[in-house]
Amino acid sequence: MADDNLYVNVKTSRVRSQQCRALRSPSAQQEAQHTLSRCRSCVLMALGVTVCVLLATVIALGTVLWKNSLKLSNAELERIKNELERCKSKVKENQQLKNQGQVEEFMIEQEMKRQQSAHLEERKKEIDPVFCVEPYTGERKQQCCPEGWKGGDSGRCYYVSTDRRPWESASQFCSSVGAQLVVTEDKRELEMLRDLVQEHYYWMGLSRRDSSAVWTWSGGRELNNEMVTLKEGSWDGDCAYGHWSQARITLYSRKCEGHLHWICEQRCVSMPVCLSSGNKRE
């Protein structure tokens, strides 16, 4: 048994020695190098093919993505273009509506002015014979006052009441007709008023807030005591009235709640605004 094992080992050693000698021979080495070179070429070719396939895949995917992106960009541009066109159309439409509205507004305004002018002309025709023409002589006045008012040489018209009211109510009445309670410190005008009124007591546009305050006219001007003297009457108060008796004019204070006649005043209307029946200016 031991001999058999020894024989096998010796035989194996011989075979290995022969293989080693074979490998060390030049022809064997060349064949091995050739085989290795072919393997390397195959690997390089495989890698090259793989790279080419990957590159082609990348190019194909890039092309597809570029085309899709281009389609999306074109679609977005088309959408933006359509939206811009709609906006332009809307702006144009709004501008047309605005212009149309301005034209209509202008026409309405002109029509209103025309109607107002026609109404004023009609009113002038109506008031011309009442305010601007003397009823008895038919001559045109240099100045005219509303019907029921009296004119003076001071360029003012006066309304002399026939009923009685408290001072505040009388003042409101004058304001409602575009006038005010008579305001004057001119003795000449006060004397002229004497010819227009009867021997009554008339509220004036003169008052004060309380007994400690100064007297002021309706326009806010303080009373000039050197021009007009105001006396305390039997019913001393914070409103003033005038009493015209023959050649004497006296101003008194009185409680505002008292009921007296009153005088309103306003400016006369100058004749150039009064038109004749032929609508011609004088």
C-alpha cells in the first residue's frame, strides 16, 4: 500500500515538472500572451459597444425631451399669444365703451345745458315785465327788485314784512329767499328806510350771544357805536330792532323771542341780465 502511494506521488511530480517545462517554453508563452490579448480586445469591444449604446440612448432621450419641450414651449407661447390678443381686444372694447360713454355723457350734458338755457329764457320772458318794466309807463327800469320788494337808491332791495315773528324765524325767512335781515350803519340808508316802512318796530340783522358779548351784524361785523347808537329797551335782550318815527330812527335791544315785523335786504338785479321780449340785451 505504501508503495502504491509513493508511485502516485512520483508520477504526479513528474507530470507537474513536465507542465512547468512546457509553460516555460517560448511557444507556450506566446500562445498565452495571444490569448490574453484577445480577451482584452473582447473586453474593450464590449465596453465600446456598451458606451455607444448608452450614448445613443442618451441622444435619443435628449432628442425626445427636446422635442417635447419644444412642443410645450410652442403651446405655452400660443397660449400667451392668445391671452395677449384677448387682453388687447378687451382693452380696445373698454376704450370704445369709455369713448362712447364720454360722448353720451357730453351729449347729455349739452342737452341739459340747452334745456336749462331754454328754461332760463322762458323765465326771463316771464319775469321781464314783472321785475324790469314799470307797470304804468312800460319803461324799462335801471334796476329791478323781485315782485313785492321795494327798491332804494343804495343799490339794494328791501322786503318789509306785514306779519310778526321772533328774530330767529325772521332771519330764517330772509335766508330762505336769498337775503338777510337788514344790516346797515349808514344813517342815510336808515333815513331812506324810513320812507319805506310804517311806524312799527322791525327786527334788524343785529344780535349778540349773551349780555356780556359784543353786538355784531349778521355778516360778523361788530357794531360801530359811533355810527349807530343802540339803547336798552323795556324788554332788554340779545336781539336788536329799529323804530322809525317821523324823522327819528332808534335802535333798541329786546328778547329774541318777541314777535315783531322785520326787514330783509338783498342786492338789486342789474338790468343787463334782463332780456326784452325779443331776447335782445339792452
